[in-house]
Amino acid sequence: MSANLQQDHPRGTLDRRGSGTSRCAFLLALGAGLVLGGTAAAQGGPAAGSPSDPITVKGSVRVRYEALEGQFRPGRSPRDDLWSVRSTLFAEWNPGPFRIAGEVYDSRAYGAGSGGVLTTGEVNTLEPVQLYLAADIDRPLGDRSRLSLQAGRFTLNLGSRRLVAADDYRNTTNGYTGVRADLRLADRTNATVFYTLPQQRRPEAPEDLRNNSFELDREDGSQRLYGGYVSRPLPGGAGLAEAGYVRFRETDTRDRATRDRDLRSVSARVITDPMPGRIDYELELIRQTGHVRASLQDNAPVQDVRAWFAHADAGYSFAHPWRPRLSVEYDRATGDDPGGRYTRFDTLFGMRRADLAPAGIYAALGRTNLETLGLRLEATPSRRLDVFATGRALWADSARDSFSTTGVRDPSGASGRFAGYQFEGRARYWIRPDVLRAELNAAILRKEGLLAEAPNANPSGDTHYVSLALTASF
């Protein structure tokens, strides 16, 4: 499974709205990335803090082109494409035991038309996602124990990252403002507690997003995310057992109506490490309770939440120089059914790429109203190249709810639960190790049953998606 968490050509001719502007942006960003990457290589690689040099500076520029044909979203044009550029710059001063760090994300998109998909997942201009003060304390509870404290703006990757993550495939990431404490004991037990206000990305207006307009993100008491995780090694040290609790609370503001979600998510996970010639596995169960309003209206009735999510996979790693691993994967996230309770699982700030599908303008599958069984093959043919391919069958957990994150729905349930198949894969290659990497992603969504027959299903045929990215790091 650890390899999973690392991170067919479309039919016909794709619509290339705004291609002149996007090509110029692509060439400018690509040139900047190559210059930065070449400079880093000439200087011997990334800078790293040390007792004699406590300053660390690193960054990256990623340029990506995405194309989609056979749109699945109701009411959208059948074709979509997008150029995106994401630049990051991270700096840290670490004289010890205190650290001060900051990171700026500049996420921009070009060539989006009015019928395409463009959200704050693609655009967030010149945002200081991280700006924090941290301290590392050795031996607070005996030898080999360590306590780390952090306050300010920062990113979070917690547990399996299925509830709280700093998304990497998406052009923008998730940031959080608050405090965090991490404790590691001598027996390798790890505990994390946190209290944060999620950063709400701005701007949101479609025209502002198309113009890559600048507006600082905001965080306030209208959204709160807090909880903790505890993990410890399994006997023999070949994996770990983990338990977590995450609570998310939101309320209306003057300019934004919400469903007043108050969600408590309790999770339990067991995972073992892939090893040549052995079977490995991962099991995770998340139970979600709390309450939400039935709609955005102030007087809407409040519904109790009873939802859950389960993930299971089992894999075998072959003793071969390419380190191939074949695994069977199963995921189920509940959907909502008519009645007094709300049973649609909410993945909160979780990632989707490692388990289910690319994000970006594709983003067809998420952890909600979904049941899927799949087969995955992954390999690392060389130190520069890693690949994987998956195929999965798709069902809705509830035939009457919107299928996963597609927006396709049959309120009567007459279209059934079966939705079709998804085939997808990825290849990543270091053109220059640690400096310049190319990445290709492709997916085919074969629409059947619910995705083809629901009243609001998009009649544009099967979905084909491809993305090509180039990332320069320094």
C-alpha cells in the first residue's frame, strides 16, 4: 500500500479554447522551471539546513495540460481542457530547537471556457499556505522520545490521508491555521493532536478564477477541524495499527450559507508493509456521526448523521528487479437514502488520487456514495521510472443519491446501482533525478447503468481523460 500513497488517448480532436494564451503561459513557466532546475543541479541539489547553515530553501514549478472528452457532469459541454501552473517556494530557519518556516503557493490556470470545470481546486494565486513557528523537544518522556510543537499556518497529512490531507495532484493544496503537537515514544508509539481553522480558498467567483485574480484565503471560527491520531507498530515491526478521531464543525457567515455540518469521524486502521515474496494488506473503517441541516435554508430541519466508509486491499509483491505488486482493492462509502437520517459519507479534506482517481478536471470518484472493486498492478522498472495501472467496477451505494462526485442522479432509483467501469494509470519518469520529472496520467470511464441512464446523465459517451505534467524542483 505504501507505493500507492506515493503518488489510452482521448478520442477525436479536443476543444482548445484560449490556446494562444495557455501556450504562452506554458512556455514561460516551462522555461522558468528549467532554469531553476538547472541552477539547483549546478549548485549540487537542494539546500538543506544544518548546524553551520540553518537555512533551508526549496521550491518547484509544475506545468500541466489536462484534456477530457465525453464529459460525465450533467449540463457541461462534452469537451474540456486546461493548462495549469503551480509554483511553490519554501524557506525555513532552524537554529534549534525552534524553527520558523513559510511557504507560498502560486496556482494558476489558463484556457478555461465558461462550459469547463474551473474551481478553487485549480486557482489560488500567491497564497502563503504555510507560515509557522515550531519547536522540537528531545526526551520529554525519557530516552528516545521526542515532542514537536507547531503553531501558525501549515499543511496536514494525517493517518491514511483519507480525511485530512495536503492534496498534491490537485493544482492547489489544503492549508490549516492553528496548533499541532506530535509525540514519539521510545517504543515507536506516535500521537498527534491538532486544533485548526481550515483555510477557505479565495476568490470563488468564476470570472475571478478565469482571470487568476489575487485574494488572500481566509480562516475563521465558521469552520473548525480538530482531533487526534495514535499509532504503534504491529508485532515484528512490519506495519502499524492506528486509531483516529476528527471533528469538523461549520456555521453560516454573512456571505455564505452552509448546512451547519457537525461531523465526528472515528477511524481504525491496520496496515502492513509490502515485502518481496509476501502478502501485505490494509484495512480501514471510518464511522461518521453528528448532524447536518437538510438544506442551506435557515429553517431546514436538522438530520442526524449515520455514515461510514471502509477500505480493504491485499497485495503480493514479486521478487523481481522491477518490484511488481499486484493487489485487489475494495472501497465503500455510504450514500444517502430517503428518510430522517443523513447517511452520505463526507471525506472532508481527504485526498483521492492515491486510492481512486485523478483530481483536476476529472475528479469523477470520491469517497461518497460509492462501492468499487478493483485490481491494481504497480512497478518500479528503474530508479527513474515508476508506473501503475488499475481497473475497477463501479456501483453507487444508494441508487437514489448522486453517484460519487459526478453529480449524476436518479431520484427514483430506477437506473439501478451499477455505474460502469474505470481504467486508469500513471507513469512518472525523472528526466534529471531530483531536478526534473515528467508525469503522464490517463483514465477511461466507461458509462453504464446509472451513469448512462439517469435522467440527468450527460449523453456525450464514455469519458477519456489524459494529463501530462513537467515538474522542476530546486
